[in-house]
Amino acid sequence: MIKLRQISSLLVATALVTLTACGGGANQNSNAGAGNGTTAGENAVADAAFAAGKYDPPIDISTVLIAKKYAKGESKDDNVHDRWMLDTLGLKLNSDTWYPASDDQYRQKLQLAIASGEKMPDFVTVPTNAVLTNQLIDSGQFIAIDELFDKYATQTLKDHAAAQPELWYPFTKDGKKYNLPIMEYTDNDDTLLWLREDWMEKLNLEAPKTIADLENIMEKFKNQNPDGLKPSEVFPLAISLKNKTNTWMGSLDWLFGAYGTIQEQWNKDAEGNLEYGSVNPGAKQALAKLQEWMEKGYIHTDSALWDEGKAAESWTKGTAGVLPGANWVPDWPAPDLLKNVPGSKYKAYPIPAGPDGKIGTKWQNSGVNASIMINKDAKHPEAIFLYYNYLLENLANPAAGSPYEYGFAKGYDWDIIDGKPTSDKTKIKDFYNEFPFLTGQARIPDLFMKTLVKLADGETPVTPYEKQVAEFRKPENWAAGKIVMSQIDIRKQNYFTGAATATMVSKWNLLTQSELETFNKIIYGNLPVDAFDEFVANWKANGGDQITKEVNEWYQEVSGK
């Protein structure tokens, strides 16, 4: 389950949290420069370390690592990652490092530390969450990183930041940048439609190019089911309506996109202004179509109770034939489908167009999954750059013949089996790849999808990274990646990544709650489709118009547009 595996790994390695912090005075911090008030000697140590690629003698640093299960009897005090970090980089975690038992415990500890002024670790990793980031900035505990970034960041990260300037928007306050972005694969969560290919073949159905085509497929899946299921047993479209409809599995962004909007995010209108997608007239058309599908039994009546995992389960049980999901569905949950339904097959299909030719889905912006903030009291604030640079330059796309050609650590995530090196987890006893990297796994944003396309095109994997992807990913995953990239122009960016505006703080929760309730009532037929118009009017009157104004003011400030 790649999506959840990524989230879980990052939770373990970097303690992704949300919190309500108090405090102030962030603007009293100076820009960190090369050392945030460090002495000339400490600056010399930093320069020497970057010249040599290692601190010699080693230095102590602190961070936050959620307690986890270690491999081969190891522990937080002695494990393969920490030994590697000391030997390779001259970095050692000291007693100020936090090892909370869970992310909830960490959240509580961080809240108390910010409120009480308790000493915090040198490096604190947070998700790409603008509200949280601004709370931490306002605590006065962290430094701006502009000069550190300019001096120490690797060119790979600098190039990506230059190509995606919007990645700085959540991390900028009063013209200063406070967070070191941790790069993630771009387009890895873009929506596709995963269909039961064995049903498609038995019914002699072609790929759906339009929403009307998809409706025809769902009608046949339900009423002419190839597995002999009764119409009352089949609900072709597996979706989640419990918390939001623009999500990571069982999402409806592609259907709203067919009518010219992406719900639950801020899109650009024809004039270049930001507009909340859920109040665009196209959303009404999408809701009308969903109401029709609910009436026809294409959607299960329990969908409002289903989260993303439960929606996927309806597909893997064999009672649904269409699952909106990302390219990594072959890793999860597709294996459950093959196990539960003998003879089943699945395949990714492109996003279909609406009646007017419109087409679109959400887009994973900027290639950033988390960020790191640097404590104002850190003696070596540049050390996290040395660490992250090394991962990006050596592990993200390892060179042939390098120590990382086959993986991070022999006997853990790769080994010699039958005389040949392999990273195939099915062949390696006690396979383990959940290393507690301080920054999470190193990733070059566009590398993964480029590699999937290359493999899908039948090209031979050449580099160590390509070989690892070819061995670890399934051909269905390769093909899905190619589809994603073939439709790259339909992906729609969420342009608002700032902290909650003043009116959002007091109004947004009520507005989003009203949206979810109204949309679900329309979908279930408990309200007429025209109730959407009243919802929009109330949304605007109850703070939506003011929030839209504030969101656009923010965007103009950070983008200069």
C-alpha cells in the first residue's frame, strides 16, 4: 500500500503532526545566515565539513524520531542508520533528540515545549501544512533559512525550487523563508480510473473516453455482471464520501473536472483570480450526475460512511468495478482483489471527458511532502543540509558501482541471493527498508514518473534506480505512470497553500461542514440539485466572499501577480 506506506514512513521518520501552538515574536529572529550567530570557529567547522563531506571530529545534533520497530534486534540507540550517519557524515544524535511513542504524544510534547519555552531539538520536521508552519514561525523558536539555503543547499534542490517557486509559498513570512523543503515525487497521487479488466474483456467493452462511455460501462457491470452477481450486489463506482470528495482514493475530482472545476481546492478562473472550486457552477452539474448515479445504484448507499480504505475494499471484494486511485494501486489495494476474486484482472484507464469536452483532476503541487524547521539555538544549523544533500546526491538516484547501487544497506533492503544482488523483498529474509532517515527518503521529484514511462515503453532499465523500480514495481504500475504523464495537462493545481486567512480561522470549519452535508444530501436525493444555488449564496454570505478576497490578496503578495 504505497500511499499509506509513504505516509507511515514519513510519520516515523519525521513526525508529521498538526498542532495548535501559542506564542509570538517570530519577526524578532534575524535571517540565519551561515550560522545564526555562531562563532567564526563554528562557521569554519561548517565550511570544512562541507568541503570534506563530513564533520571530523563528529558533532552532535538532535531531532525527533517516533518510536518504531527496528530490524535485527536493533534499537534507537544502536541501528544501521545511526551507525551509517556517524561513519559517513560525522553526525550523532544526542540526548536532546525526542523519541515519542506516537505522533500524538509528540504533538502534545511540542505544544508544551512551545508554550513553556522548553528546549527543543535542533531540527523539527513538519508536514506541508501552512497553518502549522505559521504557528511554529510565530513561536519565535525557529530561524529563517534564506542564507543557509543559498550557501549550502544542493543544486538539485535549488533547481527544483527555481522551477517551482510556489513551493516556498507555505514557508514564507514577511519575505523570509523558514522551512527547508523536503522533496517528494511529483504526480504520484494524480487520479486515474482502475477498472476490472476481466469484466471489460468479457463484456467486450472499450476504454471510456467520455463520462457517457463510463456510464455505459457501469450499467453493464451492474446489470450484466460477468461474475454472475445480481444487480443488487454490484455498485460499480467505489468512492468515499465520508470526509471529503477530493481525496487520495475513491476521489471524485475527475468527475468535477469533467464539468470544468475541481472541488475543495482553489483554482484559477478565466481572469486569473483564485476561486473555490466547490462553488463553481460546474460543481452543480457534477452533483446532478452523482445524484443520478446514486439513483441507478452505481454508488453504494454506504459511501457516506466510507473512508478511503473502505471505498477501496468494495473494489477488492469484487462488488465494484471502477476505483479512482493513483498509479500505485497495483501495490495496494490491488493484491487484495487478486486474492479475493480468483481470475480477476485490473487495468488503469485515462480520465474521461465531460459532455463539453472538459477534463481535469487534482494535481500534487510543487513536489514537496514535508519540510524541516531549524531551532534558533542549533549550534550547527547547516548540518541538516549536509545530511539531506548527501541523500539527494547519493541515494535518490545512485550511481552504478556506488555503495547504494542496490539499496541502502546490505542484508536489510538488498542482499546477494543465489549469487546475484537483489532488492526483491520476496527473496530477502527479514527484508527491511524503514530506515529512520531524518528527512524521510530522498526523492528527485520527476524521476519516478519518468522511470515508469520508460519501463512502460519497453526500454531496458539501465541505471540502478531504474533497475530497482523495475524490480519493485509491477507492469500495471508502469502503464499507469505512462497514462498519468500522457494526461499531464489535465492536472489542476491548488493555488492556495498559505495559512488560514483571518476569516478562515472563524468561518472555514462551518463552511466546509455545510459543503459536505449539502453535497451528500444532494447526491443521496435528500435535497434537489437546485439546493446547490442556495448553498453557494449562503457560502458567500457567511464568509466565503471575504475569504475569497483574502485568499486572492495572499496570492498576489506571495506570487507578485
